[in-house]
Amino acid sequence: MGIRFNLLRRAGSFPRFFDIIEKIGYNILKVNYMNQNNAPIIEGILKYILEDFKSFHVPGHQGGKEVDGLLKLLLKQPLKADLTEIHGLDNLHAPRGMIREAQEIAAEAFGAAETFFLVNGSTAGLMAMINAVCRPGEKIILPRSAHQGAFGAIITSGAVPVYIPEGFSGSRWEYTNMTVGQIEQALEENPEARAVLVNNPTYFGVCSDLNEIRRITTERGVLLLVDEAHGGHLSFHHGLPAGAAEAGADMWVQSTHKTLGSLTQSAMLHLGGEKVDRQRLKHMLSVFQSTSPSYLLLASLDAARRQMAQKGKELLGNILLLAEEARSRLEQLGFGLIPPKQGEFKLDITKLAFFTDRFRESGEEAAFILRRSGKVEPEMYGKDYILVLLTLGHNEEDLAALINAARSLREWLTLKTFKKKEPEDVSYLHPVSPQLLTPREAVNLPTEIISLDRAAGRISSQMVNIYPPGIPLLVPGEIITSEIIEYILREKNVHPGIESGMEGLNKIIVVK
Ligand SMILES: Cc1ncc(COP(=O)(O)O)c(C=O)c1O
């Protein structure tokens, strides 16, 4: 546009006139241009830092309050340390030097036969782990409440999921995990299954009896895989429930960044023994991981391991004391808590879900107050709960801030005067739709995009997720029922993290 005006101007006709037209044209067009001086992400992060919230969420180092000394040193020059695979710095996909050594030391510290560093989170670990063991048509037993990364792996591998309806049969799915009996029954009905995937601990800290699950999977010659994204700390303190290493799992993934002191997105995949084909696993790792791994992330994994090996037990001992104290204070204030032990489940008490169901206000409203007036940023909240995490970076001062905020919150909440009716509990359940096709079939058949409110009876070809916790509301291959549509539309109004990629959830991809 500018060039054309310039040509006309140079031609000498009505120069002032064209100047004016150009200016108007530019001003009209300008509204369609983005402002290239803006940097929305940087500005957003800086603004958030200025708000100075007390963090009770991931990552575990809590703004750098508890990180290994060497990592602190390295992060004094973060841009110089932002390196990748160049001469002398080894190669994540074929480690022979420093990465290999760091992984070997980590394997010993985490009780594994071999450890692989991950730069794409546990999500990449789940992809590699499941694709390494399941070929198209092979069955994997897993909870329907597994993380979306596990479903991504099921789509890519072509595995056939056998769901354990864990969590969807009780009154609150948050309280439960898979029982040994459920797995035994699934193995009885699917003796040809290749693997069992346990999600341990759940986001809420509920741990299954992994030792017993290991016993029955070994008896039947089935691989035991564990999504230990939230449990990187478990094997470092005897006061915590048994983790995958202790139970002798075949493979497990840990989001080191969630509970330990590494940088966001850094994670580990551990191999427990000889039953998994290592070459295939390594191949899958190179399929699902970046060829330009960030050395800051790799260094932070090295640091998190060093920190845990040197003083993990002491740090976790302190956190467990803080968690006990927090539990008793929250209980005194009238909030419900998940019991430390229920039947065969044990609780990782560093995950602190407190329930607001005795009050008139919802968990979402309570979280709003906690953030607004208490300046406390929780990990997650839902209809009737707030979840805060206590990690290595927390201290007594943080505990005092949390309890003060909870006390103010309690003053604001109003006790219900009537007893809650049973049917209300049912609405906590995310209604699980019947599975008609495998996820891979549903993704690969011809599809069309239709309005969500007219999708009842159709088969979904996409996942609809809420993050956190990242449990899909719909998995490809499931029938879209009117209940799940209603649920999605309701959640859409209260949950900021609902994801589907489809025009604000008004549309959905379905099998034609
Ligand atoms: C149970 C579970 N597994 C896996 C993941 C993925 O972990 P990452 O964010 O490290 O990719 C998450 C993340 O929240 C999770 O909750």
C-alpha cells in the first residue's frame, strides 16, 4: 500500500491529497496489525511475579527457594548455559559422556537399572514407555482417569485400552486409586494383556498397594508400568507410601520438576529390570523427544538428583512435619481431608486437598478468596476442594501464610445448615462414556467437525481435556453422551483449563 502511494506521489499528482489518503489508509489498516512491540508472555510473567503470590503448586523448588547449590551457580548465567548438543557436550539420544554419567548416577539414586533424562516432561516418558511395550492390538490395563499423555501413547501405539473404572464408582473419584482386586479381575478377563499402567500417586496423593500389584503382575507375566509423575520424592523417605522403585516396577516416569528441584518440563524415565526391550525403548525416546534438548533442563535433573542424594531424607522429613501440622490446623478449621490410610490406599500427605463441601460456597469460590485475600496460589481446585502442594521449597513461614489464608477463608465461608443429599455427590463424577472404537481407530477414520450441542450419539475422534489434572473428559472412540456434553458445557464455565482446540469448545471432531 505504502509503495503504491509513493509511486503516485512521485508521479507528482496531488501530493498532499495522497499523503492524507495514505495516513487514513494506514490508520484504518493499522487496526488489523498486531503490535510488534508487545511481548505478551514476558509481560504476563513479569506481572505475575510482581503479584507476589505464595506458591503452593509445582515446580517443587518454589521459585528457587530450595535448589542444589551447583544449579544456583549455573543459573547465574542462564543464557550462557542455554546450550544444546554441540561438540564436547554429549548427546541425549546416544549418550557417551557427561549425560551418560549423570544418568548412571541418577539410576543408582532412584533405584533403577537404567535412567533416561526427559526434556518433554513425563508426557514424553509415557509416550516412549507405552510405545516401547505395546504394539497395535495389544492390550494395556489402565485407569480411565490416567493422564492425557497415556492416551496420546495409546493412540500412537495402537494399543487397546482396558479401563479400570477407578474413581468413578465411589462418591468422589479424588479419593481413590486402582485396587488390587480390580487389577486382578481385569487380568482374569484379559489374560493376554501386555501391561498394567498404575497412576501412583494420583494428583490427590492416593497411592495403590504397588507391592501387591507387582506380585500379581509378576505371577501372570504382565509388565508393570507406573506413571509416577507426582511421586519423584517417594523413594527418599520411609514416611511416604512405597514408590515404583521399591515395588520393583518394570518402568516408571517421574515429573522431577513437579515434586523435586528441577526446572519445569524436565523429567525422568526409569527402567527397572530386563523385561523391557531397551533398544526399542531408546528408539521410542528418540522418536518422542526433541533433537535439541535444553541443557538447562538436563543440568537441572542432574542437580535435583544430587540434592536428593545428599539431603533428600532430611528435606522430606521437614516437609512431612509441615504437612502433619497443616493437616491438623486445617482440620481444626473445619475443612475435610483425605485420610492418611483408607483400606489398601495410603496417602502421600505432601499433597494437601482440603474440602469445602460442608460450606455453602463452592471450591472455585473458596480458591478465589484464597488467592485474592490470602495471596495463596493453589495447585488446583474444583467443585468442592482446593489442592495445595507442599514441596522441598516450603518452610515454616510458608505454612504460617497458608494457615492464615485458610483461617480468613474459613471466616468468609458459611456452614451449610442442611445435610448434603447423596445424589449431589454423583455430580462429582465425570460421566464416562462407553468406548466403541479404539482411540487409534477413532483418530484415523474419516472425521467431520460438528457443534458440540448436536453431537450426542456420535463417536468422538478427539480428546477433550481439563488441565489440571489432565484427565480426558472424552477419549477418541468414546460415544458422546448427552451427560458428557452437559458436563463439558458446565465445566467450561467454571474451569479455566479446559482444552480441546475446538473454537472455545463449541465444536468437536467426530467420526463420520
Ligand atoms: C498423572 C500425570 N501423569 C503425567 C503427567 C505429565 O507430566 P508432565 O507435565 O511432566 O509432562 C501429569 C501432569 O500433570 C500427570 O498429572
